[in-house]
Amino acid sequence: MRFVNRAWTNSLSFKVILAYVAGVVLSVLLIVLVIKGLLAFRSPILLEEDVNQNAEGLAKHMRFDASGVPVGFDEKHSWVFETMKEEVAYRVLDSSGRVVLQSQAGDAFWPPASGEVAAPKPGRIDFTRTNIPFQGATAVIEHGGRQWFFQMANSARLAELIRLEFALPFMGIGIGLFSAVLLFVFGVCAFITMRHVQKPLQALSAAAAAISPRSLHARLQSERAPTEIAPLVESFNRVLERVEHGYRVQQEFLATAAHELKTPLALIRAQIELMPSGEERGALLRDVSHMTRQVQQLLLLAEASEANNYGLAPVDVVDVAREAADYLARMSRAAQVGIELAGPSDAVTWQADRGALFTLLKNLLENAVQHAPAGTAVVIDVEATTLSVRDFGPGVAPDQLAKLFVRFWRGAHRRDHGAGLGLAICQEIAQAHGWTLTAQPGEPGLRLVVSAAG
């Protein structure tokens, strides 16, 4: 059987989150490359858009007097034009093109007008002053039903200084913060989403792991399964239906075969008993008895494997242990082995099927008596949640303890010729009740322990 690769790199959650991180990193890198490319080539589109936005933004902060004539900016915006009048300036023109307001740089800052004075056109302005290129823009201001034209210009070297020393570093910081926030916020969202998506899958996995031969009737619920997983769940349920059908057919065949063999064996035994006494008659009777015991145990095994055959009710384990010991008293006397009941004299109540519990104890005692040396005793110890049967025989080798509950396996120190099904039947009964049956070295002997849920 091949083992499933459970490396963390094979995790669906890891792959989804890795794809998310790769997508975020590539997106941020693409944004950075586009911005760097535009800045590196000094794209006219980018520069024109920047200048126009600056002019339109400042125009919104223009102040007017009571008569609706522009009078300047507030201190928050005017200081730049006052302290850097050689690098940046503004002016306001009326609809006739006449200057009505300008910064301290004065008319000398602007290129001289050529031709007839007229209203400027909105848009980009480029000129050179003292061999220094300047760039600016004209924005329209509507106020009090009148139209004004606001012009702003700054030197290219000032724009370059701001771009290199301020814009780019702050842009880098902004992209870094944006990337960190994006990775954290969406990373947490991706993690929580994967946890939420995995819950129904984990529930389906737990439900599938809980299915055993005793619960083949159970089916996985596909209602809460993701749409992509629902076909797999339905296919698994159809497989369970086929497995359950095959298991039922096998159990029915075993029970039917055991029933059908009981009558012929009874007739054969009757015919042998009519034969004259002799060694051959005794041998035949022993063979028939052995076969009858095997058939009876096969029938018990088929019944014990079907959980619907059990009727659970409060049962006094001490009382059932006494009953099983009394039932095997004749067999134990013949083997010169005693049966002792230890533990509390008061009732110890378990939720169990009384008939099945009696069969389990009877088979455990039979197995112990068959292996106990003459003159020793088999001890039944009943406690609140456990009961054990121990003999003081040769015991079982550690490597053979797991074989005790295998069907048709027989130990080497038995006095009879049993079918090797007694302990397998005990295991089926214990599992049907939710108990565990284990074998432990008794040193000397063997100790078989049944543990019930507390």
C-alpha cells in the first residue's frame, strides 16, 4: 500500500496562499515598474497632467473681495510664492487678458505678451527665463457670474527637485506601506477563508474515518460539502452501498451455512451413536462434536458481527460473571482448574446486552481453563469500568498476542481441539458495545481485559 505524501508543500491551503502572495508581489512590482518607467522617461502626459492638477487645485483656494475681484491666497498657500518668487509664481487675468492679481515675482517672471492682449487659453504653458525652462498651466475660475483665468508656473529644476527628493521617496514609502497592508489584510482574509472552507472537508474526513464494518449503513452528508467536492462524496457513498451489500451477503451466507449444517450433523451423530461401541465410534463422535462446535461458533460469530442483534440495558457484570462461572463449573472440575471471582461483591452495572456479555465471559473463561495447568485457578476480576480473566498457564509469546483475536488461530497449549473462534467472537461482542478487548502478559499466564467507557 502506498503512503500518501503529507508534506506541507502538498497542502491545498499552502498552494492557495502562495498563489495569493505571488499575485500581490507581482502586482506591486508591476505598479512600481510602470511608475518608474513614466518617471524615467519624463512622460509628457504625466508632466502635463501633474501641472494641470496643480493649477486647478490652487485655483480652488483663490480668495475674492466683496466685489468679486481676486485678492490672493491664504497664508497656507501664499508663502510658497513669496519665498520662492524666482522659482514659482502665479497671476490672475480677467476675460480681456488684463492682469488683475499676481505674486511678488511680478511681470518680469512671465514671458512678454506678443500681439494684441486677449484672454489666455486653458492648458499647458511652457517658456524659458534666464536659460531656465519653466512649465505651467492656465485654469478657469468661475465666481459671481464672472470668469477669471488663473495661471501658475514653476521652474523645471524645482519640479525635478521635488520629484527626486520628495515625490519618489514618499512614493516608495507609500508603495511599501500599501504592499504591507495588502499582504497582511488579504493574507488574514485568505487564511480565514481557507479555514472556513476546510471545516466541511474536515467534517467529511472525520465522518469517513468513523465508518467501520459495524457502521456501513452510515453515509457522508453532501449538503454542506463544497460544490466541487460533492461529486466525490456522492461517489464515496455509492461505494459504501456496494460494500455494505457485499458485507450483508457474506454475513447472511455464513449464518445460513451454519444453520444448514446443524441438522445434518445432528443426524450423523445419531447414526454414529447407534453403532456398536468401539474405538472407531469414539473417534467419529469426537470429530462430529468438533464440527458441531465449529458450526455453532460460526453462527455465534455471524450473530455477534451484526449490531442490530444487541439489546442494550443496565446489566450487573458481577452477576453475569457468577453465572458464567457456574455454567463452566463442570468443565473446570474435569480440568482440575478452579474459577475465582475477585473484585467487589456489590453490583457493577454496565450498559450491555446480557446474553452477549454472558457469551463473552464464557468464551474468555473457556480459553483460560484450556490453558491453565491443573491445580491452578482462573481469576475473574470485576471493577467499575474493566473486567479481566487471568490464567496462570504458559502464556503467549509477545509476538503472538496480536494473533489471539484472529479467526481460526489456535494456541499451542490447548487441551481441546477448538475451532479458534472463541476470542474472535469476544472481540466482535466488545466492539459492538464500544468496548476494547486486549491481551496482556500475566507473568505467568495471560490476562484478557475488557475496558468499557467510563
